[in-house]
Amino acid sequence: MVDTTAEATASLPSPPPTASAHTQHFQPQPEAEREATPAEALQAENTVEADTDDGVSSQASETWDEGFDGRSAGNHSASTSLSNSVRDYVFENSRRYHKYMEGRYLMPNDEPEQEREDMKHAMCVNVMDGKLHCAPLENPQKVVDIGTGTGIWAIDMGDEFPEADVVGIDLSPIQPTWLPPNVRFIVDDAEAEWVWPANSIDFVHARHMCMAIKDWPRLLSQAHHALRPGGWVELQELRFHLECDDGTMPGPAQYGYGRFVDLCMEGFRSFGIDPLGMEGNAERLRKSGFERVEEKVWKVPIGTWPRDQNLKTIGLYNRSMLIDALQAVSMAPLTRGLKWSATEVEIFLIDVRKSLMNSSIHSYLTFHVVYGQKPGGV
């Protein structure tokens, strides 16, 4: 990391207070004619105005307790205990990756990545006014978290619904061992065949999975099958495509982070993964048989340029999270997919980091939440 990251990573404030539940509607600022972006097709839940005035690792120890279930959720290994391939890791270009189903997921699972994921969790919950979900849940008894990562969402969900059985699924056994009694984790690929029986789950949640899932229709079909009538599915995604409302953002050729996004998209797509797949999630839910499908979109600023103090803090977290994500997101797609050397990636990232520190550029990402209900509930 170069010195320019110090401002973003040093002395971060505590997670910001919950914002007002009041919904602010997005009104685009006047500018030259341009095509509407996917984020603008829906009315954003918040408005971001420019300010004109100038962790502890979640890695589990090698001793697993009853909170971690080594059995797979897929038929191919449903009766097996934790194997060496599950507990082992692969090291590549100074980052650690999962060994179980090696190469299936392109992001690392090491301590820096776990800390970044937990920071992203805090940021997204604050963006959603302190909520873990948007679906109108009523006393769910069985909750499944797809791609649980460090397990932080599942643990918080277990605290919110102490009567529910909350299960997190992931390729990596990196979750903590101190857990609420109603939370557990299993190791498996969410795109493998599910063993949860029909009509057995009340809520299926997946967050930040567009950089992992290849076959969304199959995943949603299995979720629909496993959900009880009246159960809900919710997909939460941070869209890593830049937006700007006031013309302060240069084109990708002049903006390091813009080039970074384009190249990473190309790298992920070489593996059959569409990182912008969330743009079709609402329609996918409808085609999979879900009803009452809703989509909410929030603007998430990059940096401290917003006028609103809460958004300024969210922007600080977002920028810090993105700077920490640069190597994690790009190393495997660019070296494995586009055949760059690790040195080429590191040199390229120097300019990308500098571009993220430019507070005169009023760019933002969009956070998308799509949820739908299985028909037949009372």
C-alpha cells in the first residue's frame, strides 16, 4: 500500500449512527443530455449532495466447536466431516485463498479480507438505516445465509431473531467460534445441489455474491424449492460501476478507478462470472416464480465529499473498503484471467489508489436490494 491510503485507513470512526428513517427522493442535478444509467431507472432511496466547504480477525482457530458444521449442504458430501481440503488454504501472490473446491471463488479469505468484509457489512447496514434486511419478515424459524463469509450478517440475524435457526454457508471455514446458540455454519458451494427439503426455509439471504455466482437461475430455483410458501428471498449487492451526477468524474481513460473497474469486469467475465449481474435480479426473481418483488437502490458515495455528515462517514468507510479491496478484487482475475503478472497488477494499482483519494471527484456506487416472496403464504 502506498502512503496515500493513510488518510482513508487511519483512525476510522466507530460505525456511524443510524440515519433517519425518512426517505429522501433522488432528484438529478441539471446537466447535459445523457442516457439514464441502470441506477437511475429506479428512484434512489437517498440523495447525495456535495459539500461545498472546502478489527479483530474473524478467522476461526484450528479447533472447531459445535457452532461450525463441517458437513456439506450439497449431496456430494452431505455425510462427510471436515476434511483436509476444507481446513487447508492456497497461497498465491501474497494472498490466501480457499482450498476446498479450489479456484471456485476468486477472492481471498485471509485476515485483511475478513476485516474488509466486516467493514463493508457495517457500511451496508448503515446505508439501510440500521436494518439487516428489507423483506417484511414475521417470526422466521429457519434462515439461510448464502456466501456467509465471516458470518457477521448471520450472527447479527441470530441476535435479531433468537428463536430462528440461522445457517450460514460458505466455501471457507473462517467464521468465529463464539456464536449465538441458534447460529451455525456449513462448508459447501451454494451452486451445488441443495439438500434442504422443499418448504423448509423461511428466509434465504445472499449478499455481495455477483462476483461468485455463475448460474443465478439455478440458485434461485433451488431457493424457491426450499422456501416455505410465504417465505422470502433477498439479494443485496454493491454495484461496482461508477456513477456521478455533476460531471466531476473523468472518463475511464483519465480515471484510475474507472480503468480498474473495466479491467476487473473483463477478468471476472473470463471465468463466466458477471459482476454486474445484480441489474437483472428483480426479473430473475419473477421468472423463478417469486411474487411481490421489490427493488431498492441507495447511493453510496466514495470519499468525504457529501454535505450530509452521515453520508460523509459512509463515504469514508466506502473509500477505505475500496482501497483495501483493490488487490483482493483484482489479483486473481487479472493474473489468472487476463494473464498479467503480479508485479504488473501492483504497479497498476498505484494510480488507482491515488484516484480514489481525489475528493474533487463526486463519484458513488449503488447498493441494490431485491426481495421477493414465494406464493402461497397465509
